[in-house]
Amino acid sequence: MSAAATLKAWVGAALAAPVVWLASAVNVPLKSWQRATGTGGMAAFFLAPNMAIFGIFVLVPLVINFFYSATSGTAYFLQDRSYVGLEQYQRLLDCSNYLDTATCREDLFWKAVHNTGLFVVVQVALMTVVSVVTALILNREIAGRSFWRAVFFFPVLLSPVVTGLIWRWILQRQGLLNLIVHDMGGEPYNWLTDRFWAFTAAVSVSVWAHMGFYTLILLAGLQAIPRDLYEAAEMDGTRPARVFWRITLPLLMPNLLVVIVLALIRAVQIFDEVYVLTGGGPGTSNLYLTQYIYEIGFASLLRNPGLASAASILMGLVLVVLTLLQLQVGRRGERKGARQ
């Protein structure tokens, strides 16, 4: 063996020695633990760090949130707050006509509920349709397919704040869109101060920012569909529209259900892009639940953390109910398809 090879072997052994020693040291207690607890105990051992982090940053804040919702005052420390029981929930739900925010004690909360409901319906429907169409196109044999997949996924990698700032620079009075309108002979327009266009911008920017993620899920589902089915349909002379409704859509339904559930959860929790883009305006036309919770809990001079906590718990319960309903509908569809 040459001197260089010998030196290389010695260096490798020297670098590996600490790793081998550490592995041997850890192996002794792990073997003892496995003999005492079995395979289940080993699984619990490796899951424990993750569960500890989940408990500290998710479960503990959730429990604290319940305590806050039963208290009143502007102080943030629980010992400085007064216990009021379910008063915060009663205050939020005190409404003569839930369709008329003017009859509600917390009219701003119900305005945010109405805005969020409209946003969820429009955004989730548009997100689903656009994602399906995009996935179908990217699943075809087109030139530069990998490049286009990367292009559509790129906005997902951007921070929501960055996304909001980019589109605010485009849509503001002195923005890029008005520059193009001016060059074409038109008059600049205040897109973000018009209720209709501000809402349209909020929905469009949200779809643009997150569409790539849902497209990727649907694309994975499309690629899992056996090609034999399409070849058989082509041999039978089946029209493309019928192939989509009879083959593609039913087999894509599990992925589509995941997309709808995730898009629904994201839409209800919308905050970052819209807050940076419009600040909730003009007026309260783009005020959504998460921003209401933030404003009433932290930003307002007359803040009420207990009321914000109660609103967040109600929002969480609605999300759980909607998710369970969608999953139940999905299971029924799967059972129906299995029987057929």
C-alpha cells in the first residue's frame, strides 16, 4: 500500500472513530430499552421528541387559548385577567339576524365572518378548477414540461409577505399595471381602493401564490392513473370530455378531496397576503377572520385578548366540522364507486 493510501486510511479511521464510539455508547441503553419495552417502546422513544415539540408549540397554546377565552380585560398575563366564563362567546354570538351585521353586538366579527365565507367559496372553487386544469396541461407531453412545472410551483416558495408586496407594487396607483394602462392610452385606476377589484385581487393573488402546491398533488394523482385505461378509451373512440368525466375525475377524486380540504383550511385562515395587499380595506370589505382576531387581540387600542381567543376557537370548530363533512362525503363517494 502506498504512503498516500495509508495516510488516507488513517485519516478516515480518525474521523470515523468519534462516530463509532458515539454509536456504540448509544447502542447500549437503546438495546436495554428495547428489551424492556419491545418494539412499541422503541417507536415511542423516537416519536417522543417530535411529540414534545408538538405539545409545547401546539397543544399547550391551545389549552392556554381556552383559558384566555374565559377571561376579560386588556392585560396579557392570566393572573391579571378576570374570569367571565362564557361571556365572550355570548358576546360574539349575540345577534338578532346573523345575515345582517348591523343587528349583531360584535358587528365587526360578523362582517369578517361574511367576508371570509364569500372568500372561501370563491377562492376554493377557483383554486380547485385552476389547479385541475393546470395539472391536466402539465401532465401532457408538452415541450419544456419540467420547466413549466417548476414555474408554476415557484410562487409557493415565496413568503406570503413577499407575495403581497409584489402584487401591491403591481396594483397600486403608481404600479406596473397602471403604467401599462397609461401606455395604452387609458387612465390609471385605484385598484386596491375599489371594493370589487380589491376583493378580486385578494382572491387572484391567493390562487396565484398557492396553486402550484395543489397542482403538484393533482399531478401526482394523474400520473398514478394506469395508461391502459386511456389507451382502451382511445381504441373505443371515446370523446376526451367523456374520458375526463368517466375515467380521470373519478380516479382523481381522492387527490381532489385532499386539495379541497387543504384549500378550505388555508382559505379560512387567510391573512398574510391580504393584510399586506389591502390591509383589510377599503373599509372592512377585505377584513377576514384571522385579521379580526389579530386586530382585536393585539393591534387595537381597545384590545380584548379574551374575545380574540373565543373567536379563534369558534373558527377552529367550524374548520373541524367542515373538514369532517368533506371527509364523510369523500368516503361515501369511494363506497359508491366501489359498489359500482
